[in-house]
Amino acid sequence: MKTENRKVAFMQRVLVVDKNKNPLMPCHPARARQLLKQGKAAVLRQQPFTIILFEREGGETQETQVKIDPGSKTTGIALVADFKRGLRCIWASELEHRGRRIRDNLLKRQQLRRGRRSRKTRYRQPRFDNRRKPPGWLPPSLQSWVANILTWVSRLRRFVPVTHLAMELTKFDTQKMQNPEISGIEYQQGTLQGYNVREYLLEKWGHHCVYCGITGVPLEVEHIIPEARGGSDRVPNLTIACGPCNRKKGTMTAAEFGYPEIQAQASKPLKDAAAINATRWELYKQLKATGLPLVVGTGARTKYNRIRQSYPKTHWLDAVCVGESDADVFVHPALKPLIITATGRQSRQMCRVDKYGFPRTSAKQNRMVKGFQTGDRVKAVVTQGKKMGTYTGRVTVRTLGYFNIKTAHEMVQGIHYQYCHLQHRSDGYVYHT
């Protein structure tokens, strides 16, 4: 029996606030169920699951750290509390960013605007002279990355008595990632020292089309991974091809075009490392501005802590192991992280457009209908009619009051708003375990 109790002792904890909404120490799910059943608490928030106590005001708390392992696509976040028995991970999550989607949307908008300028329609000169980037400017995709992490640090501070912050402050040496033997003055000499791009590529690929092998014809600089698919203009992503092969390849990668060996010769992309290098100090500065003590650690230290404690390689476990502390952090095998996917709150686009860039919908309507907005999680209990039953999922509002609900298995249409009960307000994120 003792072993069984130990097995469930450190699952994902439930966040707790007192009657004044001041944070208390998270409690075990069994304790939270008991408080809810006895009527001493109520559900304050579904995700992260938080309860509010009706009678208690204040209480004893332990030192609790928010630990962050920044990643270009997924960031690990963990809450580590200092109990009498040692450090314990009491809550963890993996935050999936949407920087790639933001980049793709901006690229699509840019292409539509350029397409309109090239057609026989009303022409507007592109505006460049009146655009200035302020100091410290970041692209929207990277700004979203920083904002997502800060949002969750702020949110956890509202529901947990956080006393310290810790983050991994890693710098990636992109030159050494491409050439492990680089040293000394070679850092100052780029890959193309003594060449221009075209001459370098012609010599590298033998003055012939890499796809069909033809020689003696004009050759073009071609992207192994197309720009439309996230490929960069770095030399390792460029090759030489004849015009017909270049047009036939289109937006396919070299592997999809039937030449995986060409793609294998291109070194791994460095955009993820570049994203971390560009944002790490901005995140550090913003976390420092919270006023909480901030501890930073290197990636090597994180790896050392993780390997020494025999934890597998995951984002949230890397977050648990961030920092210079030599103390072990206990993570129970039953603990499962909350997966948080950033989706954005609302669209700034006033109306949808067709493939030619012309409006195809009416102007944006009020986002709130009968107290609900698209993206809210609701539970609908339909007591009569053809759609009788219980449906739980995200709602799409309609001005007539008949909503669509997307459950885990289907899309149910035409549910009247009076049957819907709000469970979780849309906050720009989707959650699952």
C-alpha cells in the first residue's frame, strides 16, 4: 500500500488560490477533489486547472521556481518546489510556439499585395521611406515567441507563489555547427572567401545541372529547400540547375523531386539556432524586469544535470534540470506535462480573400455573441430535438445564436446558445496532455 501511495504522490498538481485570489501552494488532485466535493472550493480556471478556496486566507508556502528551457519551436516550463524532503517538480508543460505560422501568414499577405500591384487594378506605390524599426525590434514570429513565454510566466505567478526564476541562456555557434574544425582567423573568413556565390556553386557542383547532368547551357542558382517551404538563402541550401529542371521542380524539395542525395549534402538549417540567438537576451531582459531573482544556466549544465539523474531527453525535463544547483530534482514517473499550443486570439484581417487577393466575405462582425466567442470551450446539454445529447468542445459562434461545437470526434452544427455552458474562455492557446 505504501508503494501505491508513493506512485501517485507527485502527479501534476492542482493550482490553488485563497478567497482573495492570492496564490497558495498547489495541492494533490485527490485533495482538490475532496475540497470541491465538500463545497469548500470551486473551479476558478480549467487550464491550468485552478481552484479557489471559499474560507481560507493566506497560508504557509515554500520556495517555488519557474524553470524555462527555451526552444525555437517548443519551450519547456516546469514548477519546482523546495519541500523538506528536497526539490520536487510539481507541475510541467511544453509550450508549442506559432512563429512558423506567423511567418507563413506574413509571406502570404506580402505575395497577395505584390500580386495586386502587378495586375491592372488600382495601383498603390509601396511605402518604405516612412517605416522605421525601433531599437531592439524583433520580427513578429520571434516577438510572439518571447510574448508566449512571458505570458505563461505571468500566468503562473498569479496562481503559484513563485519566488525565483531560472532559464537556460544558450548561445549557438552557427559557424562551428557547419564546420566543427573551425578556429582562429577562420571565423573572420566566410565560406565564400575569394568567391562570389555563383562561382562558388559552379565549382562546388561541377559546372553541370545537379538534376539532369546537362552541361554547356545557362545554369541558374536554385534552392534545395524552396523559400516557400522555409528554405534560406544560405549557401548550403543553394545549388545549380538548368532552367527546365528548376521550373519543373517548382516548390518541391530536392528529396521530393527524386534527389535525396542532393538534399543530404546540404548542411542542417540554422534557423532554429538563429532564432534562439536573436531572442535569448530579450527574454532575459524581460524576465529580469519582473523583479524576481533570475538564475541562468548553460545548455551543457542542463544536459549534465539531466544525464546524471537519468531523465530522458524532453523539453519539460530539460526545464526541470536548468540551473547550476547541484541538488537533485525529484520527478515522479506518473507526472505528465500539459501540452500548450499557441493559436493566437483574434485575426486582424477585416475580411477573407480569395486566391487572387479580392474580398470574399463580409466585414468582420462582433466577436461576442450571446456572451460567447469563437474558441471558447463549452459544454452543451441538449435535452430535446434531433441533436439530443451532451457535447463538449470548442464553439464557433453565429449571429443567429445557433453555434457549431467541435468535439474530439466530430463537428456538431446548429446548437442553440441556451444549451451551452462556458467551461473555459478562449485565451489564445489549446491544451491537451
